[in-house]
Amino acid sequence: MIQRIQSLYLLISAIISGGLVFAFSLWTITGGYKVMITDEPIAMALFILSAILSIYTITKYKVRQTQFVLGRLNILINLALVALLVYKMMNPNLAVGEVIESQGIVMGFPLVSVILIALANRAIKKDEDLVRSADRLR
């Protein structure tokens, strides 16, 4: 059900994780070479996993508890992605003379995804509370 606000949050998160990361660079190293997400296979796999999980979570709209748990799992994946990107940025390959000159916008995408998924989980919780209160009245 795409008309629910949590579905919109999850869809935006999937677009960021699955599409926009391929359009921008991670960082720029010495010589003006831009490191793209395709140069970091583990980070690329985590971004794609996050996008797929967001889309799968949208399809589980009938089972709100599962949707909530999948959202939490997606948050953990994005936090692991933040940790990986920070580690890669702080430890460049000095053996080949690699020095990071500037960071790209992709570094902030996992944090934006975490915020969007947290908002989606909050809306899912509201829906669950609403359904439970309606069940009490019957």
C-alpha cells in the first residue's frame, strides 16, 4: 500500500540506497580520481541490500510487526554501512600514495536512510497502536 506514509519513507530510502549512490562519488583521492561505489564492492552490496530490504518491507504491509522488525534490520545494515565507509575513508591505501582530498555526498546517504526508516517505523507503530485500540472496542 503505497498511500501510507511509511511506504513513502521506505520508497525514498530505497531510491537513495539503490539509485543515487551510483550517481555520485564516495570521495576524491590524489590526482582528482573519484572513487565511486562500484570501486567498493562490500559497500555496494550493503547499499543494494538496504534498497532491496526497503522495497521488501513495503510489500509486507499486511504484517506490521514483520515490517517493524525489517525496518530495524535495515537500520542496522545502514549503521554498519556508515561504519564501513568511515573506516575506508580514515584508512586509505597509503602504499600506492592514496590520499583522500574530499568526501562525496554519498557518505551521508546511509544516515538519511536511517532517519527515513526510523520515521517509517514510527508510523508503523502508530498504525499498530491504532489497530489494537480498535480491537479493544469490539
